[in-house]
Amino acid sequence: MAIIGNIIKGVIEARDALSKETSPVEEQQKVLEELLDKAKDTQFGQHYNFASILKSDDPQKAFSEAVPYHDYNKITEEWWNKTIEGEADITWPGSPDFFALSSGTTGKKPKRIPVTKDMLDSITRAGRHQVFAMSNFDMPADFFEKEIMMLGSSTNLQERDGKKEGEISGISASNIPFWFKKYYKPGDEIAKIDDWDERVLSIAKNAKNWDIGALSGIPSWMELMLKKVIDYHNVDNIHEIWPNLQAYTSGGVAFDPYEKSFNALLDHPIQIIDTYLASEGFFACQNRPGTSAMKLITDNGIYFEFVPFNPQYVNQDGSLTDDAPSIALDEVEEDVDYVLIISTVSGAWRYIIGDTIAFTDVERAEIKITGRTKFFLNTVGSQLSVNKLNDAVKHLEEELNIKIPEYTLCAKRFDDGFYHSWYLGSDKSLDEEKTATVLDNYLKEANKNYKVARSKALEGVKVNFVPQQMFADWNGANKKKGGQVKMERVMGEDRFKEWEDFVAQQS
């Protein structure tokens, strides 16, 4: 009998039953006031007169009118460079002990994002929130006694000027609470291995010694790890090694494109739970079955604003125009694309995270990620979000009986005009012209803007199949393997040329 598991499950269910009804709108108002109060004596807080904003009749409105939008380049040039150089009390009290390295999707010089103790506490609380939400998923008691495989970047953080640097997954794993270490796998020793292939091989060698009940990590890297364990032990699926595996917490990217290929590694379906964790914080997680939408965590040191995703407000580089209007949580509508803006306990203020989201349930504050501000495919008026592209690929998988966990495309000019040039990652190659026709027909039916574009400047669709490993190698060449990855589903022409050159070299 799972005695400890029954106790843990009972505590979770009791807490859920006793928890009071809360208002996400009121929680957000309180979070903003707490952020402003704590940071009012920093250089940033004094510059924008946070003390005066706090005294206003409507702090949310006063805050949005006083403080401009910041993307990474703007806030770093004007403020975070001082923090990076060791100055204290710049945008948040004190000086951060950690910096999260994030190269985003460009592969250029990595961003260095402050990670304060307050942010680490926020991420820990968000993790607990996710655990408590498990009471909604009716997991058996013995699930709460099993070990959790957390696959991220190396926890062997680098020292620089007295601070530690690494990807956010490595920083978080290196700061897990002591009580969790009993459940955490692959454990400190293996997690510190820098080389991805060596780390995964060590996981494979030790896999049979662990009783894994849950997985957590980026889908693309998780699939590669699971395949390695399966191949190493010469079994048909991962349940032959971890028979008690019952849940997977996905994050970093949408899980939908990986669903078919991921399920192929299992003996039977497991509970998939989506999360929204970025280098700047832990924003949302799925807290009930029956939906893949995620609930914004509205009481945890992060204040959210939303800018309607309208072309007149978004510059070509993904930044916002100065006059772009923002709204608070009490004004949002369902099924409308918004640019997500955050202010956090790490000293990010009205910060453009680069993602677009839409609310699926306003009352529950549940969202889905719909794309990136830079990567809506709209070069010739097709107005395709990443969500719509994912739907098209899912249709391909069903129609052609194929698994396509990775893809990228570009609106590329050929001699006879613009085409959507797709690269589909699959170990099974099909007729490319037929595949292009299926894609084209689906998108014309599913999206009126695409259909209009096809009658004008968009000549058609071109498809290329490449091995799935090609995408893993590309990600590995651009980022530390295992860490946060936002694979460019849509690329600009210059970046697409880099991709095509990479494919040619690998082939």
C-alpha cells in the first residue's frame, strides 16, 4: 500500500478543498502594487516615480502611462548593463546571484537575464502550484511516491564576475528544495555533465535503477532521451523500463506537434500537462484535464499586460510601437491574439517576452500560446500563426499516416514568385508534391487570409523532407542541448538561408 503516497495525495486534496475562491484580477492588482512598492527605491523605480504611481487612484493605468515598453535590447542598454556590471538596486533591490543565458531563436550572442532570489522563490511556488493542481487529474496514490525525471540543460553553472550563469532549466534544477532531491532524477552528479550525449548515455545506463513516474522537459530533447534509453536496453517502448510512468510535464514549446511521435515511444497514453516556463519566469500551467490550455499564475510575483496583436502596433523586428495600447486582465477577450507583456520580481518592467497568447477561458485566466511576435507568417498577407501551422502539420500526420514533430518554413521568393517553403522533420519521407498539395488545400480551407493570399502574391507551397535528427543538430548548434528551445517554426529569409546551408552541409 502506498502509505506515503496516500498521505501526500490527501494533503494535496485537502489543500485544494480548503483553498478559497480567488479572483485573478484582484491578485494581479495586488501583485503590481507589491512590485512597485518593493522596487520604488531602485534607480528604475525612482526614475519612473513608482511612489507616485502607488498613490494614484488607478495604479494599473498610471503604471502603463508612465513606464514605456521594453524589449531585451532596450532594458539591457538602459538598465541591465549596470546590473551585469555588478551595480545593485538598478531595476530590483540588491543584486542577482544568477543570470539566465538565452539565445532565443537567433543563435547570436546570448541574452543575460537577471534571476533574483525572489524569482527563484516564484519558480518554486509555481512548481508547488502545479503539484497541488494534480488533485484535479485523479492520479493514483502511488504516483506521489515515484521519481521525477527532469531533463534540462546542465546544472554545472559557469562563474562570471562572482555570479553564476546558465540556462534557466539548469539554474532551477541546481536550486531545487532539499526535500525534493529524494524524487529528483537524474540526480546532481549526472545533471552536472555538460556534454549532452554523455549525460543522456549516463541516464540510459542508470535508467533501470529508477522508478520514474513523471517526466519534465522540452519535448524535442525528451524524445531524444527516451529513444536513447529504449535503444540502449533494446526494448520496444519506455514503459518496459519505467512501467509506472504516468505523466509528462511539457514546456518551452507547444506539445501538439510532438504528440504523435511522443506517443509512439509509450506502451499506453500518459497524462500530458503543459507549462509555460521561460528564462524570465514561470507564467502558467495546465491545472485541469479536458483542455491543453494553461492557467496564468496570477499571484506569484509576475504582473501581466496584453497588447492586441495588430500589425499597426508591431514593428518588423517584433517590438511594439510606442503608442501600442495595453490592457489588464479585467479587459481581455477570448480568442483574441495578444502580445504578452510582463513585469517581474527579477526587475523586468513592461517587458516584451516575444510570445503571443490568446485566452480560451477569461474567467479561469486560461491561455494558449499562439506564436511569436516575429514569427507570424505574413510576408504576403497569409496571416498564419504558429497555432494554425501546427494544426496543418497535425492534419498532415493524420492524412498521410506520418510523424512530423519538427518543421520550419519561410515565405521565400523564387524565380516565379513567393512560395511557402516547408522543411518537414520526419524519418519517413513521402512524395513532396503530394504533401505540398495536402498542406495547401488544408490551409485554404482553414484560413481565409491564406486563401486570399493564394489568389494573389502567394504562388504555392514547396515541401522538403529531412531527417528529424537534422532539427536536433540545428538546435544543438544554436543552443545548449536540453535547455529552453524556441525552434523557429517561421524564419526570415536570411535565417532560412542559414538553415538551408546547414541542411546542405549535413546532407
